[in-house]
Amino acid sequence: MMAPDESSTATVEEQTRPLAGTDTPAPLPLPTPLEAYERFEAIFSEVQAPFAFVDLDAVWANAADMLRRSRGKPIRIASKSVRSRPVLERLLDLDPGFQGILGFTLPEAIWLWEQGFRDLVVAYPTTDRGCLTRLARITSEDPDEAPVVMVDSTEHLDLVEEAATSFVAPVRVAMDIDLSWWPFGGRVKIGPKRSPIRTAEQAVALAQEIDRRERTKLVGLMAYEGQIAGVGDNVPRKAITNRLIRTMQSASAKDVEERRAEIVTALSEVAQLEFVNGGGTGSIEPTASEWAVTEVAAGSGFFAPILFDHYRAFNLRPAAMFALPIVRRPGRGVATALGGGYLASGVGAKDRMPVPYLPAGLRLDPHEGAGEVQTPLRGSGADRLRVGDRVYLRHVKAGELCERFNSLYLVTGMTIRDQVPTYRGEGKSFL
């Protein structure tokens, strides 16, 4: 793999091109909170809450911005941030710049493959022997189109070989590389605790082991710099923390670029890589600028959850949210909604709870938060709410919201365009 020449750089016209898909209206100016609330109230006047929905106008605007930031590098869609098969289909049809799926489990990838999806890469290793055997069977029938499974150790290779004993075609695998930052002489690790493969020497050793085995074939590399892609650097009222994060990310970015290039160069002597995947929604530009990267992963950018509100490099439009009905008025300054305890994964803290979005002037009760069966809402907007009204909330992370609802309403303009199932709505629970 060689560094690209000037002809590979996207022109300004290409960076600002309209989306290729149909039904993609030009982004409208950002509405005021009152305008947004009145719009949703008009759209959903006949829909009983609770429900979840996706604003396609906002999705298309976010998608266009993501393509601009990727500067011609294809974006592989992270399915865990979408978790709706029909929405994934729409996104892949939207523009040629969106290519392939980065899945989160092998059962999910096999299901999507059976539904007609191709160019599937599973981002995390698996120990599911039954699904590995199914993958081996699929690979024997379609060796060039079968899903790719992630590995980072000989234990993973042993599982693949055991499952593929009865099949001839080698299972396609990708290697996961640790791009965490290790300052202070390696005494501190900043970043996701993922792969044990950190150096070019370790990567080559595992690649040689993959090549030595008859039933595995190395076709790709994944290297996720989560300390950059998944950490906002512009959080309100946290000026000192923001400066520290920016300093960390700047220093880490240099290490990431150098080490990824070194590893890709070393692996090119052992295997012919079909793809080198990196980054995420929060690092599209710097990741796409690296010659060693052939594609960028992103998924949260379409729905724009709370977690991605606070980045200096980009501004996304809230696109996915859920509505709850007001069922109680316990007293002055309080309106209580039904349900709402849809906490996001991660370190348990207040910043994992959903956030009241519309109407303006609402906040969670500090003593109850978002509850399993009820969520009290306080603030200046609470007294204007009546029993039977709707409130709209945003989830902290993208796809996890779909684990709470069977379907998503898809809206454009002032119209409900469709109602589509989530994974849960199709009876699928992969994690």
C-alpha cells in the first residue's frame, strides 16, 4: 500500500456534492426550539406516545457533512449505531460514499448477509462456535463476499479453525490493532481496552500465524482511535477539561498516524489487505487524511445523539429521538412522563441519562432522573404541560435507543414517510 498522489484528493466540488440518493431535500436552516416542537407536534398529532422516530431531513444533512469530512474516503456504516435494517438499506442507497457495514456481532452479520447485505465486517471477536461454523459454510459457498470476522489472538484463530474443519475455503479475517495512547513511558493507557496487538512486530507475528493456517485468510485491518473519535472536546462549562482533552488528542493523533502507517507498511509484506478501517464519527477528518487508511467507520453521525453534541470540528443535527406522554402533574413545576429510563451504556453517571429536548425549558429531576416507569420533568416548561401532552427526549448514544422500541417513524418535512422495524421489532436481540 502506497501513499496516495494528488489525484486521490477530493475537489471542493466533490466535497460539497449533493447526496446521490433520491428523497434527499436540501438542508433547511436550523429551526428554533419552538419551531421544532410545533413541527413534531403537527407531524405526530395522531400518534400515541411513547414512540421513537428519525428525522430524515436531519439525517441527510448529517450524512452530507460526514461525506464532506471524509474527503473522498468511503465511510463504512457502524450498524450498532443504527440497529434498523430498513434504515441501513436507506443509508447504503443514499450515496456511493457509504460502503459496507461494520457490524457488532457475528450473528448480526450472518442475519444481514441472509437479508442480502454484502461487504460485512464484524468489528468485535466472537466465541460463538455455531455461528463460526455457519460463517465457514457461507465462505465455502461465496468465498469473496462472505462476512469478515475480527481477530486479535491465536485463541480466536483456534476457534475459527475448529469451526471450519469441514470446509475448504479459508475464513476471511481482519486484525484489530490497539491505537490507545500510552503516555509517561507506557505507565498510563488512554483509550479503549481492545486488542493486545499494539506494535508492527506483534501485528506481523499474528499475520504470519494467520497465513500459516489453512482455514484463515487475512484480508483487513481495523484500528480504532477511540480517545479521539469518541471523546468530545467542547463540553459546556468544562473549559479546563476541554483544554486537557485537546492536548491529549493532539499528542495521541501523532502517535496514531505514525503507528498505523508503520503497521500497515509492515503487514503489506505478509498479506494483501483489502481494507484498512479506522476512526469514527468524531474523527472522520483526521482519520481520512491518513494515507494508510482506506475507509472510515461512522454510525452515530447519522442519528446525532447527545454524546456528539460537543465537538469543535463539526455540528450535527439531532435526528433520532423519542416521545413520551405526560401522565401526571404532581404539583407546581413538575410534569411526569410515562417511562423514559433508557440509560446509555458506559460508566454509570448522570451523563448517561436521556435529555429532555422539546419543549424547551425542561430538565430531569435530580433525585429521580429518568425512571423505569416514570420520569418527572422540572423547569420553566413543566407548568405549560398538561396530562396527555407529549415531550421529546434525546438518547445519549445512537443505536441503543432502538433496543427500547419495535419501530421507528421516518419523517421528512411535515410528513410521516414510513414506519420501519428496529432489530428488536424483527425479533432480533444480538447483545
